[in-house]
Amino acid sequence: MKYNLSDVCSRLSSGKNIKASEISSEGEYPVFGGNGQRGFTNHFNFDGECAIIGRQGAFCGNVRYFSGKAYMTEHAVVVCANDKSNIRYLAYLLSRMQLGRLSGQSAQPGLSVKVLAQQEIELPSIEYQNKIASILDSIEAKIFLNTAINDNLADIIQSVYQNRFSSTRSDVTAGVLADICSYSKDKVPVLDLNNSNYYSTENMQSDKKGAVDAATLPTIAQTTKCRKGDVLISNIRPYFKKIVYCQFDCGCSTDVLCFCPKESALSAFLFSTLYADHFFDFMAAGAKGTKMPRGDKQQIMTYPIYLPSADELAKFNSIAIPALTQMECSRLENTRLTALRDALLPKLMSGELDVSAIEL
């Protein structure tokens, strides 16, 4: 049955403005804006289930499902379902509609709630919606579990690192970050990359949660070349703590710093050094600018570290490298699961795959 989007929503409206000073890398509740999660804050203006549509920014029209308490800014459109729709199904449906194309149909740049409300959609029965949402949710749940495992493994590696190379030890040689790494200066043609191999500050998650695949490649001809074992850190607003360990060759934007270990045996040690909260605090303290502070590349390389002996490094790698390998396995499984979900999504929602006989 066909409806206007507003007909199947109990809420279809933007959030409220929040001061930048109220957003940080820590806090009880996530803050969502036009490009996704911006950080955290200590108060919320939403509690429940919804689809969030980014109405401004580089990823205008992006859609994500959310459940829980959060602060929704004025650049995020909150969509809540009524009894005609399943919110998970609705979020999947909206994600396929390329809503960003509507951004020019209003007086102000960005998506208009009024224009969104008038979009025609077609919905099957609520029972059929529930079944499709359940099938897709089982895939999403496995992706979420793999991501949580990777977060825990990263924390375990950090715990081992802190225990073995604590600043309280007297038998570890003192040095600076420049002793173990340098910045990548190599360039690679963007056309040589695929969509999953390009990282920008926009598609790196905050609070050391890694990265999501970029939706599109940049229009520039060349980008910074990054190799397996390199570590990427967003150089914009370093207090958001955005970090990625390169499990494969890739590229990154000019707003991302690519740290290259001076030898491959140092890659896990470098990742652990940069993953520490203390490093991000050091980087943020030396950042330049107010509204969009950026790390000072020279200051960053003076970060004090403790250099391990060859034996200590080998013992650390015996733990860290298997953990990083497992993280890569989980990431690859998530890539396959995401491809499966994306392949099933249009077939399920168009009715090409009949799930009416499936018992869930």
C-alpha cells in the first residue's frame, strides 16, 4: 500500500541545537548530527527507537537506525514509526531511497522535513515488515557482535601495552614518537582505490571505534598512500579520538595523519602507543585553531615514549599480533555480511524473495 512518509510516522522532525562546548569524546549520551555521530554529551532529548536522517553535510540523506537515549541536533531528522510501520523496516527502506537527491528542493541547503514528509513510499503489511526486519536484524546483530569483539581486543592489547611499557618502569629506554615512525608522504591515484579503501575524517568513528567504509571516493586525482601496518588518526578535533589500524593497503584524506612504522615489527607497538588516551590528550593540547583545531605534526612527533628491547617487543607482538589478526578476520566477516545484507535488502523489500512461509 502506498503512503506519504508522514502517514506512517508518529514523529518526523529535526532535533535541537547544541553548543559545541557541550560535545566531547566522553559523555553518557551520543550526539547525532548531519553526518552521523558527532561525539557525546551528558544530557539527551530523545529516548526510544528511530531512524535518523542526516539533513545537512557531506553525507546529507544518510540513514541509520538508533535505539536508546541520545541528543539529536537540528541537522538530524528523527523518524519514529506509528502502527503502520516497523521502524527497522522503515530505516532500511529510507536507506535505499537516495534521500540526498532531495537536498536542492528547499529554500535552504539541506533536506527539508516538509519535502521528506511528502515522499511516497510503499509498505507491505506490518506482519511482513516485521519478518523482513527480523531476517536483516540477525545479520546486523552478528556485525555488531564482531565490532564489539574488535573493540574489546583493542582494549586488551592496550592493557598489555600499558603493563609492559609503563612510565614507572626504569629498565625501558626513553625516546620520542619520531624514533619509531614517520608520516606517509607517498601518493596513490584515487582511481586505484575502491570505496572501502579510502578513509576520511568523516568516515572514522569517534572514541577509538575505528572506521566505516566510505560511501564515495573523493574527486581529487591523488590521495595519501597507506600500507598494511600503518596507523591512521583524524587530525581534526583530535579530542574525538579517531584511530584506525590499517589491515590492508588503502588511502586517506589530507585531514587524516598516516603514521608509518620504521619497521614492520613495530606496527602493533605503534598502534598501541597512539591508541592510548594519553597520546590523544597530548595531541589535543598541542592542536592549533579554535573552531576546528588540528594537531601540530611537528609537536606530535615529540610525544615521549618508552622504547622496548628486541626481546620485549617480540613478547608483546606474540600477544598483540594474533589479536590484530583476529580483528582483521572479524572485519572481513563484517565485509561479507554487509555485502550479503545489501544484496538481500532490495530482493526482500521488492518481494522478489518470498519470506511468507518462513517461521521466525
